[in-house]
Amino acid sequence: MATTDVGFVAVSRAVVAAAADLVAEVERRVVGEENVRTAQGNAWAAICADRARAQARADMDAMVAALAATGQRRPARRRQRAVGSSPRSRASQAALVSTR
């Protein structure tokens, strides 16, 4: 590697490091020192989110088990005609499908 390449790499690294420091300082000034995101803070937020998902999953499992244990069923509903079942409503039915 030529000496000019080494100089270019060193200058590039210095510019990137200075830009990173500037961005970090701007973030501290804008959001405040206590609100700056850190790796530790990100990890704790991920742990809390995992715990919340696990709790929601456990709650749902308990609710399903309780419903299955009681054997309750929904009352039968009268048969209703589906929306968009006539031949003329194909366009409106296609519009409904395409918006989902």
C-alpha cells in the first residue's frame, strides 16, 4: 500500500470519528443527557419487550384453556347473505380485496 493510501485512510477515519462525535453531542443537547440511547438501555428495552410478549402469550394460553375447560360455545347465528355476493357487485368486491 502506498503512503498516500495510508494518509487517505487515516484522514477518512478521522473525519468519520469527528462526525460520530458531533452527532453524539447533538443528540445529547437535543434529547438531554438522561434520554440518550445506549447499548445497555437498548438491551433492557428488549428484555422488557420480551417479558411483555411472554406475559401476553401466557395470558392468552390461560384464557384459551379456561374457555376449553368450560366447553362454552357461541350461540348459532342465522345464515346471512355475504356482502358482494351478487354478480353486479364483483367490482366492489374486488375493490374491497385490493385495499387489504
